[in-house]
Amino acid sequence: MTTTLLIQSLLSGVTNGFVYGLIGLGISVIYRGTRVVNAMQGDFALVAGIVSYLAIERLGAPVLVAFLGGTLAGGAVGWAVELMFVRPTKRRGGTEDSFLLVTLGGAFAVSASTLLFFGRDSHPVRGLGGNGSLDVFDAAIRVHAVWLIVFSVLVVVALRLFYTRTFIGRSIMAASIDADGAATIGINVPMMRTLTFVLGGAVGGIAGVLVSPLITIHYEMGLLLTLKGFTAAIIGTLGNPFGAVLGGLMLGLVEALAIVFVSSGYKDVIAMAFLILIMIAIPNGILGRKGRAGG
């Protein structure tokens, strides 16, 4: 193994890790605000990727405009999921298992609809910087991958500021911690839950538009991203959004090293084994204590 190959693998691992982290971030945002385990998070990314692809290829929109449209589409789907699936289930006294099954069914419905209307073929999306790449110690990384990392960091920082510095962010946290108490001081708890899903959908949309130029769009993309994002969220502590990003980076690097030292065919097996070891050693996730204190 050469040093260049190792660096190349680590760069790929960091890139993939931020993607997994963004999906896990959306899962944790929704779980933290509503206590709903959302199995549709990867499908928010899928819808956003499709919208950005159509905007670029069919409408001739600039890449950034198309990416903004995809992000808004992710937020809109999050709003629709809360309105049509989650809210009726909650009115009927649904449990956490009920929400998981409802969103899982929605995920399969989105994948089937994509297969029906968008086809089985994969569709490439134009990325920022086109197909250009940068050299890092003789290893190559696509310009779009660099932008993915930059935007991912900005999303994490912006989300942190949103929760700690804005009235809506603090209201969402208050509604999630004590719904009855929040209602008594005038906070619209149902609205806060809806906004949580919109926020989670938008985060998923950002992940979708950023990852689509790297892996192409296909109808199975949503479920695969949800699995990796959920793994990242569990490793980093479910309910701690910022732990999900750290969990995603760890997962991406473990996969990259597995490819280098073992085989690409075993990367998913090794990644799941890593998850099992984390759960045995640290059942509450790597940031469990901080997550219990409110993140």
C-alpha cells in the first residue's frame, strides 16, 4: 500500500462521512424535536437530488439555483410527511414504533414512485466545479467534494446558532423537552413539530443535492442513505445532531480503511461490526452524556 492510496482513501472517507453525517444530522434533528425515528430521511435527499437534476438538465438552471430548489423540495417533503403521516398517527395515539413503520412505508413508496416515473437508470448531476479535481499530496479530490465538506461544516454551524440564538430554535427545543409547559407560555407546539420536520427535510435536501454529483441518482438511493445516516446517528448518539456528524465521519473513515486493508466487498460488514462494537462498549453513543444534558 502506498501513502498516496492511503491519503486517497482517507479523503474519500471524509467526503462520505460528511454525507452520512448530514443524513444522520437530519434524523437526529427530527428525533430530538419530535421523538420520531424518521425512516424517510434518505428519501428527502432522493427527492432533492431529482429536483436539482431536473432543474439543471430540463430547465437549464444554474447549479446553485438548482441546489437551492432541491433543498426547498426536501423541506417541503418534510412538511408533507409531518402533515399527512406523523400528525394523524399521533392523534390516534401512535407509539415510536408506529412512527417508524409509517415513515418506513413512506420510504418504500417514494422509492417505488421514483422507479415508476424516473426509471431504473442512474442519472448524473452536474456538481460545483464540474469534473475538476484538486491534488492533495499526490491524491485527487473533486472540487465538488471540497464544496460538500465546506457546506456541511456551514450547515452544522448554522444549526448550532439556530438552536441557541433564535427564538424559533429555542421554542422548538422547549416544545420537545416539555410540550405542556411550552404550551402554557404560548408556544405553538404542533407548529414547532412541523417546523422540525421542515428543518430535517431541508437538511436531508442539502445532503441530497451535495451527494448526487458524486454517486448519481437512482431509485434505491434513499434507503441506502437512510441506513448509513441512521448508523451515523446511533454512533454519535441519537438525538444529538452534532454527534451524528462525528458519527458519520467515523463511519466514513472506517469504510475507507476497510477498503484499503481488507476489501471493498466487506466495507459494509466492517461498518456494521463497528456499530455493534460501539453499541456494546458505549450503549448511549459516543456523545451520550452530552446528549442527555441537552446537546
